Amino acid sequence: MQKAGKGGYWYLALIGFFLAVIGGVFVVILAKGYLKAKETRSWDIHQGRVLVSEVGERVLGPNVPPEYTHKLLFEYRVGGERFTGDRVKRRENPYFKEKAKAERWAEDWLVETEVEVFVNPTDPKEAVLDHDTKAAGYTIWFPGLFLVGGLVVLIKSLLAICKKPVRVTNH
């Protein structure tokens, strides 16, 4: 006689738990990205002017190819006080391996151009020229499937462990 155990259900419960955790982590990350991108759309709009817009270069080491970024500086006024900003979007301006990509950013924000500046109403030192994409919010469903699917597998496995009596089989 051999006892049929519940090890298989515990294995499924563990898989369900890990799927739910991984899905949950990505749901949180994407939700934060979406909320940050959405937040700047409610910021105050002020007029500003681009002071510097050029391609910057950095070399991280002697055997590393150079990387390029858009060096930006713009000024704007809030309540009669002058402020400057250096970011197109909330995150730092990215570095590119191709110089042409950084040049395109510089061409989008020409020196002496009048621009709309989105200014954080609670901290006028924080300002951007463009909004981040809300794509994170539109793709949150995919890791949500892992979260929900993992929870279903976990719960069903735990219910089976609690309800299933240990069977004895003959061999």
C-alpha cells in the first residue's frame, strides 16, 4: 500500500503564489508609472523660453563608445519669481547610443523658442516641457492576468489540500 499525498497540491500552490507575486509587483510598477504620467497633466501651465538646447556627450570609459543626450535649460516664471528647468519629461533626459536621436530632441526645443511649461503647483521648482506616456496604464492588464491567475491556482490548491482526505492506494 502507498499513501497518495498532497505534495502535488502544495507544488501547485507554490507556483500560484509566485505567479501572483510576480504579477502583483509588475501591476504596482505599471500603476505607479501611469499615475506619475497622469499627474503632470493636471499641473499649471506657464509660458517659458528655451535657453539651451544642444547635444551633450559622455564617455564612461576608454573602451566604451560615447553616449549622447539632450542638454536642455529653460526658464519660466511663477508668481513673478523666475525658475529654470532642465527636463523634457519627469525622468532625466535619456542617453542614446546614436547621436542622431539626441539631435532630434535638440531640434524639437530650439533656443529662444517660447514654450508651454507644465509646473508642479505644490513645488514650482519642478517643471517639464512634455508629459510621459500613459502606456503603462494601458498595459497593466497583462501582469494583471498573472496576478489573478496565480491567485486562482493558489486558492484552488489550498482548498484541495484542506478538503482532500489522504487516500491509500494498493500496489
